[in-house]
Amino acid sequence: MFECKELDCIFLETNMSMKKQYHMVYECIPLPKEVGDMAPIYFKKAIMESDEEWSMNKKLIDLSLKDIRKSVPRGLPYFSVDFGLQGGFAHVIEDQHKFPHYFGKVY
């Protein structure tokens, strides 16, 4: 569908508040091809600069070889982005109160 309109798409997944009330958001966002080509670079930089400076978990998780369920420890809040069908990145959220719920949608 996106290819016929000459668009790329990204999929954003935010999974937070695991202990109080389970809340997960999954979004598909169409992008112009030139923005979609650069999206992995922008997201990698944004994830590396997000959240706590000293984190207990790996800051950037590569999802090109494994899916999110095998990459993020069960029960931890996370943000992930997939670039079409080619995998993407995930990030374990250290502090849910500081991590913006709109992360990934501001550009």
C-alpha cells in the first residue's frame, strides 16, 4: 500500500506502566521515501540520547536479527521502532516518568 504511493513506513511501539496498569501503543506512520531512508540514523541518535545517562540495561537493542520478545527482558517497559519490514531498534525505558509518551513522533 505504501509503495504504490511512494512512501516508507515506520512502526512505533511503546509499552509502559507494566506494574500499575498495562498500556501499550502500536502505531504505523507513513513517511516520504527520503525521510524513511534517513529514519534509522535519526532514531539511533535519539534513542542513544534518551532516558537516563547511566542505564542498567543496554541503551540500544538491534532488532534486525531477533524480534522484540526475544530482545527485551519480560516485564520491562520499552520503546521500539521498526523500519518497514527490515527490523529496527528497541530501548528499555529506565524511568517511565521521564520518558515522553510521544517519543518517536516529534521531528
